[in-house]
Amino acid sequence: MTGWLTALVLLPALGAVVTALVPGVRTAKLVAIATSLLVLALTVAVGLEFDPSGSLYQLTDQVAWVAPLGVYWSLGLSGISLALVALTAVATPLVLGAMWAEVDDTGRSIKAYYALVLVMEAMVLGAFLATDVLLFYILFEAMLVPMYFLIGMYGGEKRQYAAVKFVLYNLFGGLVMLAAVIGLYLQGAPRERTFLLSDLVALDIDEGTQMWLFVGFMIAFAIKAPLWPVHTWLPDAATEAPASQAAYLSGVVDKVGTFGMIALVLPLFPDATVSAAPWVVGLAVVSIVWAALVAIGQTDLKRIIAYASISHFGVIVLGIFALTTQATSGSTFYMVSHGLSTTALFLVVGFMISRRGSRHLGDYGGLQKPAPILAGFLLVAGLSGLAMPGMATFVSEFLVLVGTFSRYQVAAAVATVSIVLAALYILIMYQRTMTGPPTAQTASVADVRGREAALVAPLFALLLALGVVPGPLLTTITDGTTQTIAEVGVSDPSPVFAAEGAGQ
Amino acid sequence: MTTQQFVVPAIDYGALLPVIVVLGAAVVAILVDAFAPVRLRAAIDVTVSVVALVAALVLLLVRAGTDVVTANGAVVVDGPALVAQAAIVAFTLVSVVLYTEKRLDPAGDSFAPAGASVPGSELERVLTLQRTQQTEVYALTLFAAGGMMTMVAANDLLTMFVALEVLSLPLYLLSSLSRRKRLLSQESGLKYFLLGAFASAFFLYGTALVYGATGSLNLAGIDAAVSANVGVESLLLVGTGMVAVGLLFKISAVPFQFWTPDVYQGAPTVVTGFMAAATKVAAFVALMRVLYVGLGGLVADWTLLLSVVAGLTMLVGSVLALSQTDIKRMLAYSSIAHAGFLLVGLVAASPSGTAAALFYLAVYGITTIGAFAVVTLVRDAGGEATHLSSWAGLGRRSPLVAGAFALFLLSFAGIPLTSGFVAKLSVFAAAFDAGQVVLVLVGVLASAIAAFFYLRVIVLMFFSEPAPDGPTVSVPSIATAVVITVAAGLTVWFGVLPGSLLDLVQQASEFVR
């Protein structure tokens, strides 16, 4: 079945063009949402075609794109990419819905706002599906442009600073990666060089060279993910961006970084990965604890969630470089559940900010009296953020920690502390905004509207469903991660934990 | 004492025809300016220029794939020469189209009515009142183009010098012909002339030294002497160094870049676009030919030197651009930085490096002409509003124009899906392949720095609120609108589907010796 994946990437791009061109703002919004729903439907169709026990990349599309350089429009669906494509397809309509009245009073083009998000979706989907390293790189870099405009045009007070910081960090990482991509490409035999992942994986590169290229790729992905100490752009970007875009950025777009680590770095540089893994694990642990501690000290609602996200990205990276099937599967599962959880958190916080007009923790208090359902939403989203058992995030975090423990006991033990810290920052946030007596400003706040409830309800449903029945998704993911780990050439330390039982 | 008989060299006029057509049209244009009635001059000049340039382009396309060495080896029309000539002719054609723009300036023309008139004088006022139009610009531009076309095909140093002068002198004049900000324009013309004369002198003196060392002016002869190890090596090294100075001056490489910001700022903006795009092609291809064909035997010496120059050029251009507050000066420093990226392709000293540099020259020229054309549109009462602060909020008032400019800037910054990315990728790949890893890393660093000031302009245009008394975007005539649209279209086209052009330059990447 060829053409499915290409259609999946081109559909939102086409939708973006139509959104930008149709007359009428309301029509444009509807076109955009309809497009994203079509993408979701197509994703379901593609998902049904996927065979979890089949080869690593399925439904492949491959056409020569820039023949003189050996660049291909090459797409393939692995279990890992299917999980992330599904996350993107689910999150995009919800984000588009959350944008409905978000920037209407800024006087800026609403059509462009919607069209840019669809462009983002096309590029993110393309990056998850690309099996040509240059194609991946192009999309990885090009997606900075729409995000730059989304933050810079529609964001808050310090949006210019945040947008420029976002782009410069990521562009710098991307340029270093470009040098590494070129270096990798030149390892091929002259005149037969291609950027195809399958060709590049087959190369036999000595470990010294691998290490340089590994560092080049990892700088880009660590900035994107983001990992301590190159994380500081995310709190600014997420705080200044509209809540929906903050959700999209840290919930979906940044997953391209961690996806790149699994799908590109591990198979391309196996020797370097094994040698460097302890260092990356160390950075991840620092990231987990540091960001969690900083999150506790924040007084800005969006910053709390942004730092929480960084801490959770640390867990994802930890699981990837623990190099056990269990931890890596857990990380991939975490990418999905963290995407759902963070999107929910940012959206709910966005509802709060739109009511109170402030991001500052001190301006809230006692919201649960006038708005009990909103309080409930924040609690559920928060509990998913702190990995409450029964939530998908719990399954993921548990798998990562157990999988890591079989190789790096100390790292896993220290990372476990983050669960306690997460409980602190989430519950402090809930306590200070929702409990206590309402203040003069919060007493008359309206409760959640039907539209808002409809946006977060699917996220909560998925978080619970995947938390209780993680099996099907985990099987799909494990198929991809097992083959990836096998390509790295490491074997799981025994004993292997029964993955399917994790949710109970 | 033997006397040498002068033998009339065999000349392949077919190979020279494109150059002859352009130079012939220049002469015709001069005659038109001298004899045709005033009101018809501009129309006839434009017609002659466009017809000649289109004819030259067609002739070049017909010749594609043929290599000719003619005029006793003084002229070589090979792959790189043909590609460069085609690019020069195309850029000239586009610039001539931009010259015809009469709607933007209230006085009806972007050139001073008389170059010799003192700024602010009675003569100038009268000429402006009479709506006198400058028509010599067409002839001057055609002469410059003819010189450039000869330069890329010149296979001996003397021919190259003559071509260098033929292209330079008209440019000195053109730079000083801006209708607005006359003093700045005249200053820039004078500065360009003085420094350019120095550079020419360097080139000529270097030529003499090389002749002294090798006994030949012909690049093939120099190559033979170099590889046979005859002649005085110190003379040869000093001589080639001086020849390179003359050429590096024209492509604005560090440390010979000082003229660039002043001239780019003072020259009429359409001329700046022409210079930035076409002169770079001419001087760069000439530099490659001298180094590859004439000095292939000294490749280890000059790659070391030029990789230092390339690194410095990228860094100095990018860093100095950061502090610019004038859009034309910023683009000038950006053009310096791009000269550095081009030199990265040059020091690869390989066919893939040549192909990458040719691709870079072509797409950079397109984007540059488009960007400067946009600059002509943003105007206030004093003419073009080039101060960066006055561009604030442009995206709110004129999203299309600001969008096109943003696209050009993203291409300069080398963001994927624009032609600038493919260009950067090709030069970096060629240099990496030649073992210049450090230079590639410096290039990466410079790209990151450069991205900052390109993005700063986008921030200003789209993210800032417009100033109440800010400039307006004038509605241009169809000519400028078409040029900007085509440039934007090609910037995306060569970013998304660069295959055909890459194929072309790869086939045309061998210099004939």
C-alpha cells in the first residue's frame, strides 16, 4: 500500500493552503479543524494497515527527490512512529479547537494562525515518518519557521524575546547536526552516496567518527527535547506562547527530538551510543531532578508546567539510553502519554488564565468554589502529570524506571525521587489556585464551558484508557524498540519484567 | 635577433557571439543616447537591452555542453563559463527590467538626471522639474555585463584584467547615480573607484610578477611552468597573491571588504542588487579559474591561505552585520558573509566544490536581486526608508511584501525548503569531503550568528507594532512586481526541487585547461 504516508503528510499541508485562502475567518477555522479530523481518520486507517509483527518500516513510500545528492522522499511507518503519529493526529484537532477564540482580540491574522498550525502538523508528521536522514533534517529545521511565527506573532508580552531565543537555540543545534549529517553522508562510497536511513545504517563507521557524528546529532536533539543544560528556551517559549501553542510545542513538537534519538541516533551510531550512554544517562538524571526542583519554585503557571515537562523529557531520555527493550519501550510510551498529559495541563491552565487574566500563582485562590469542574480538570490533568497509578503516565514512568534499574541502579534510584518532587509541584499548584477562600477576583469566575470540556475530555479518556489497558499500544511500540535495540547490538540484562502487567 | 611574425589568431566567433551581442548592444545604446530624440531614448534603450540580453541568453543555451578554447588560448568558453555567463545575462536582464520602474519615485526615476550635477544645485532642480530621465544607465549596465561575461571566460591574465576594468568602470559610475541621497551616492561611487583602482593595480602588478616568474600570461602556460618547477617561486607566490587580492576585492572577501557597506548603501538600490548578484559571479568564477587552471600545482599553498580568508570572511561578515541599523548595510555585510560561504566551496578544490559554488552563485543572485527590489518599495518622504526601525510592523500593513522579504531572508539564513539551504548544504558537503572539517564548523557557527540578524528583521516586520509615521509600501509597476514574484518563486523552487539545477552545474563543473 504505497501513497498512504505521503497522503498523511501532504493532507495537512494542503489544508493549510486552503485555510489561508478561503474567505471568512469562521470558514477557515472550520476548514482547518476538518482537515485535522481527516488526518486523524487517515491515521486510524494507516494504523489498521500496520502489522506489529512485520518488518521495522512498513507502508514505505520512496521517490528520488534530489537525485544528484541522493536525497529521497522516503517515508516508512514503524511501531514507534505510529505511536507518535497517532499522538500528533489526536492532539492537533484539540489544539485547533482550543485556538477558537484565543487570539481573536490581538488584531492579527486568524487564518494564518490556523494555517501555521496545520503546516506544523505536516512537518511533524513528516519528521516522524521520514526514513531519509536529509528529509528528516529538512523537516526538523523547517518546522522552526511556523513555530517562530506562532510564538512571535500571537504570544504574550515578551514574545519577541521568546521567539528569537527559541529559534536561535534550535537553529544552532540544527546547524551542528547539519555538519554531522554531511559527515555521515560522506561515509558512503563516492557516487553511491544517499541519505537513505537504510543505506546509512548499513555503513561500517569506526567508533571515533561515530562519536563525533553522535555528538552532532545529540546536540540538536538535546536542545529540541530539551535536556539540561540546553533547556532554557522552553520555559520562555512555553510561557510566552498562547496556551494552545505551548501545549502543541511541548506536547507534540518537541517529541521529534526524543524520536530522533530512538529512530536515528541509536541505529546509526550503535558503538558511540553504547560508549556515550552513561554520560547521557547522567545528563538525563540531572535534567529530571534539576527541572523538578526548579518547577517547585516557580510562581508562573505555565512555567511550572514547562519545567515539569523538562523533567519528564529527562525521564524519556533516561529510558532511551538505558538501552533495554523495557526502558526504551517505556520511553516511547511516555512520549505519547506525556504528550497527552502536557497538552491537557496546558489547555486547562489556559482556561484558567483566560478567566483570571493572569499567569501568576498568587493571583489565584479558591477557584474550586466558583468553578468546581475546572478544579476537577486541573486535578485530573495534574495527577496524570505526577504519574498517578491508573494513568498512562504511570505505566510509562514505571517501565522506564524498572528498565533503567536493570542497568543503571543509581540513576534509576535518583530518578525515582522525581516522582515525589512531581507530587510537590503539582499539588502545590492545585492547592494555591483551587483551595482556600476565593478572592475578590476569583469569586465570580465562570466554570468550564461545553467546548472546553469537549477539548480535554478525549485527553483524559485516552490517559485513563492507556493507563488501564496499555497492552495494544505497548505491543506496537515494543515491536519497533526491540528491533532498534537489536540494531544497537546490546542485549537486555536479565531479569526481564513482564511488560503487559505494568498497568495493574 | 629574431623577429617574431605576428600571426592573426583564429577566433571562434560563435563562442564569443553572446559577449559580442551584449557589448554591441551597449554601443548601440550609446549611439541612441547621442542621436535619438529625448523622449524616445529610454524606450529604445530598454528595447535594445532586453532584445540583446534575451538573444545572448538564447545563444548561451544553444551552446550548452560545448567547450571552446579560442583566440590563442586567451578565451575559454567551457562549462563554468557558460553557466556564469548565463547567470550574468539573466541577472542583467532582471536589473534592466527593474531600471524601468517609474512609479515608485515621485520624480519618476530612481537615477539622478545628470550624474555631474552638484547635489542640491540649481541645475539639478531644473533637470528634476523638466523630468529629465537618465538613459545612460542602460549602456553602462550592458558594458558592465559584457565585461563580466568576458571575465568568466578569460584564460589569460591580461584578458582578465581588461575584462575587470570593463566591468568596473561602469559600476563606479552607476553607484554614484542615485537620485535620492545624492551626496552619499557620489561618495560611494568615489570610494568604490579609488579602492577599486587600488585593487586593479594590485591585479596588474601581480600579473607582471607572475609573467616574470613563469614567462607566460596564459593560464595554461602558467600551469605548465608551475608544474615543471621552472621560474622563481617567490615571485610567483607574491604575484599570485596580488592577483588574488584584485579578485577577492571584487567578491568582498575579508580583509578587502571595506568598500562594500558604503557602496551598497550609497548606490541606487537596483544597481546594488545588480552588483551584488552579477559582480560576484564574474569575480568568483575568474578567481576559481586562475586558481584551478593556472595554479593547480600550488593547491596546497592557496587552499591553506584561502581557508583562513573564507573563515574570516564568514565570521567578520556575520558579526558586523549584527550591529547594522540600515537595511542596505545589513545586506552588504550579509553579502560579505556569503562571499565567505562561497569561498568554502572554492577551497574544496574539487568539481563538486565548483558545482556547489556555481549553484550558490546562481541562487544567491536571484534571492539578492529580489531582496533589493523589495527594499525599493518601502519608502517615506525622503525616498527609500532604509533604517531598520522604520520597517517595524511592515508585516501588518503589507503582508505580501513583508512575506516575500522574509522568504528571502530565510533563504539567506539557509533555512531548509529555500534555495539557500541547498546551496549551503552543497558547499559544506564539498568542503567536508575535501577534509576541510574545521572550516565547515566555522561555517556552521557563522550561519548561526547570521541567522540572528536575519531573524531580527523578521521580528521587526511581523512581531512589532507599526510606527504611526512609518514608511509606506509603494505600489510598484508591473516590472518590479514580476521580478519580486519570480525571485520568490525561484527561491522556493530551487529549495524544494533543486535537482535540475544541481544536475546542470555538476555537468558544467570542469574547467577546461
